[in-house]
Amino acid sequence: PGLALGLAVVSSHLLRKTSVPHTVALLLIGGAVGLLACLAYVPLVSDSILLWGNVKPPEIVLFALLPPLLYEGAQGMEWYYVRCCLGQIALLAFVMVPLHALAVALLMISGISPEWDFTTAIMFGALMSATDPVAVVALLKSSGAPKPLVTVIEGESLFNDGTSFVLFEVFLSAVARKASGRATSNGFAFAATLLKDVVVLSAGGIATGIVAGMMTVAFLRSVYNNAAVEIGTTF
């Protein structure tokens, strides 16, 4: 992390008077460092990549890095533009993400991994369907792109994580049931089980978020000019 932060700071300073976007430079630097570490052993870099790859449990990376990104994105959005672009955001996040997962699943079954069954393939498709346009949004903001365009891209990125996560968890449970011999015996029962899992995860996540948000807002109303408490509560 220290090396990555140092490279980011140095590259930003060196490129301040050029037309090269900082996000593009970071992408190229990260790709070059990762490729170099894969081709040969580089002290610190290779060890760091190995440590991050062996984090136990791996979910800690998701729970530690994703919530701050989602919170920062949601807090910085303007509700007026979100309301105006809500239809486009919902179409991209709740319709196109499942369709993308289905397309990836069909691609895997038809050519890349024909030995996979449909459940495994669509689980992989759900995993691949969540995009993270942090760099794109930063570039659009710095270049003065229209606010509705930035809102659609950023808003879709906030919701597509939830959609792909629910799909992944649902089909992961189905794969686990099949591996343990508890798979449902017919298509209707399988579809009913999937629908129940989707409803439970979606409704449960939304309800938990609403309750946690209301409790956080109620608590912060009693806090005045205490940055440590405000940052700790929202984090």
C-alpha cells in the first residue's frame, strides 16, 4: 500500500502540467507493476501481491474496501439529478447486469468452459458483471462532463454491486446445494428456491440499510462539531 500510494503521489505531481489523465497513468503504472511482479520476483512488490492474494478470509477485502467507496459515491451525488436519471440508472443496474451475467454464462458454456453447468456459469457471470467506474467518474468530473452523464454512470455503479452480489450469493448457494447432494430435483422447485433467495437477500439488504441509515441519521443529529465521532459513525 505504501508503494502504491507513493507511485500515485509521484505520478500526479509529474503529470500536473500535462494533458495525460491521472487515472489513465495509474492504470498503466498498476498494470506495468503487476506484469513485472508476475514475470520476475520483485522485492516488496511480489510479496505484497502474494499477501493480498492470500488474505483470510477473502471477504475481508470486499467488506473493508467496498463500503467506503459506496458511501463516498452516494454522499457526493445530488438527489435532483438522481431523480431525473433514476429510470436509466435502474435499467442499467437491475436489467442490464442480469443480462450481462446471462451473456457471460452462455459464453462460458458455449466455448470457453463447456464442462460447466448453467448454475456455475451464471454464478461466474454475476461475479464478472459488477463494474467499478471510480476512475472513469473521476476523469469525467475533472473534464467537466455533463452532470446527468456522470450521475447515470456513478448511480449505476452504486446499485450494480448490490445486484451482482445478490445474483452471486443466490447461485453460489445453488452450487453449494448441488455439491452437497441437496440440489432440488425439478426445474419448478429450483426456480422457487432461487426466487426465495433473491427476495430474502434483496428485501433483507434494503430493510437493513434503511434501519441502519435512520439510526445513523438520528444519532448524528445529536452530535455537534465532533469530527471524530462523525467520521467513525459514517465509516
